[in-house]
Amino acid sequence: MSDRPVLVLNAGSSSLKYQVLRPGTGESLLGGHLERLHHDDFAAALLRVSAELADAGLGADALAAVGHRVVHGGSRFVVPTLVDDAVLAGLEELVPLAPLHNPPAIEGVRHAREVYPDLPQVAVFDTAFFADLPVEAATYAVDRTLAERHGIRRYGAHGISHHYVAAEVAAFLGRPLAELDQIVLHLGNGASATAIQGGRPVETSMGLTPLEGLVMGTRGGDLDPGVLLHLLRVGGLDVDQLDDLLHHRSGLRGLCGLQDFRDLQAARDAGDEAATTAYAVYCHRLRKYLGAYLAVLGGADVITFTAGAGEHVPRLRADVLAGLERLGIIVDPVHNGTARGPARISADDSEVTVLVIPTREELSIARQVVEALAG
């Protein structure tokens, strides 16, 4: 694999994360995070980034390409894709499937093409890993004609992370990826679970959008759609208010006003009832998905925690897996409490291996960019 540096951009609604990496070695040469950006700030932000990179000897002539994280590729974009005008237009057409996530990514691509006109721009999609989900997992039980007309299916999200972590698990264990039945729990501000069989996903918690599934920082995950109809008819909320409720006023924040796990733990320890309930709801939903995926896989070889809370909150890992000895899952409290970086936290007599594996989505993107350019 080429080790010329790749600039990876992750544009959010009000932020821009960037990192320059050598795909072969995984070395990070430079990175940063610009926050509190408005829509009109992205062009200026990218110019700031390019100037910083140039000062560090990482100008356009030193880079191999620019890689972009794009949340939703729909059914059209299922592999890393070299961006041209037609692809950019195609991304615009997918905005209704990810109205909060795709527009900033599109802005990032558009301005990066202006700042780096001679570099290849490659879009890497969070949904791509799930493009070939089994039909029974991807299909919603709604009117088939309507679903086909509007592209309604389970697309998943966090696929870049799940793909990377699954491969890292195999490497850590020294076993072929094709032999492993895995459950990967990506627990950050956004949270998702994926069942992976032989390196390919067979079920995942996020759906048409990243709203479905686990309880998250500000998103509530699974919800009876009748709740929304009730709020429309009886609560007087309109579509925009429901959108705001689902994206910004649900999940942990909706339940207790807190979304950072450090704050949540402190509030629980202080006896805050709302925080205690929020944490219990979070763990309960996660255990439900874990049990379901054990059934889907017919048992798992390994369960892996990753992302912010998954990597850094030992109490959460212990509580989620407590009492599952009959399922062959036993956590070692010492290993769990001291785990840093790639680590095994299961007991020696646990039939199922439990790991903590840090995710590196930017490195995964950089490597997929190089592979795409190599054809």
C-alpha cells in the first residue's frame, strides 16, 4: 500500500475534523478540529487547514489524495468513490435520506475541490459496509411499492468504524476474519451495534437513517412510530419540531439533560434519579440488542466495545455484560478496569472473548482511498 499521506476530512454541521495519515503505517502526521462553524465558514476553514498543512510541509504536492467521510451513500454509492461533478450531483440527491449529515459533507467536498483542484477527492461512505445486508435484515415490512419508490430499507451507519474494528479484532486474536462471528458495539455520542459473520455484516441497529437502534447522546433509537403520530395529532408538533425532538432532544439528553458519560456517571453517583433512569434505559436497550445478535449469529466468538464510551467507561462495559455467564460471557473486573488500547477484558474461563478495540475511522478512510485509487 502506498504510504504517501492522505488528508481525511470529516465535516459536521458546525465542525471540521481533519487528519493527515500515512495509510501503510497508520502514522498520523497532523490533525485538528475546528468547531462552531457556520455554513458560510467552510471555505475559510479549509483554507486555514491547507495553510497549516503547507506550513508543516504537507502541501498539495506532498499529498496523495483527499478522503471525505460521507454518512449516507444510499443504494447508489456502495464503494469508495472518486468524486466528479456527476457524483457530487448524486450526493445532493441523497440529502433527504440524511438531511443533517450529508449537507456538511457535500460542502466539505465542494470546497476541498476548490482548495486542492489537482488532487483526487474520494468519498467514503458510512453506509457502504452494509450494502449487502441479507434481504431479511435490510427490508422493512411496509408497502413494497412505496419502499422501492422512495429507497426505504435498512442502510446502517458507522460502517467505516465497524469494518475497521472487525478487521482489528481478527488481527488482535491472530485468527482469520472469515472464521469469526462478531458483535461490535460502537458506543459514542452516536451508538450502533452490528453482528458480523465471516467479515460481513448480517444485522445492524441503525436503519434508513442513524436514528434507529440504541439509545444515544441526543437520539432515542427505537421508538414506536405511533408516538410520532400521537405528537402530531394530539401534541400539536409539526414535522420540523418532531425532527428536532428526534435528533436533539431525545436519548440521554432527553431523559436527564446530560449526554457526556462522565457527567452522567457523576450525576448517578450523586443520586440523581433522572440520570439513574437514563443509564438504566441505555444499558437495557444495549443488552436487548446484544441478546438478539447472539441469536442471529447462533452464538458469538467475540464481543467488542469501541468508540468514546465503549473504550473509556469500564463501568458501562461491566454493567452491560453483568449476569450473562449462562451465555458464556464473563468479564474480568481487573482487566476491564485497567483496559487501555487494544485489550482483552474477558475472564480466562469466558467462552466468548470480550475486547476493547480503539476505532480509527480516519485511518480506515485513508486506506480505502488508496485502495480506490489503485482500482
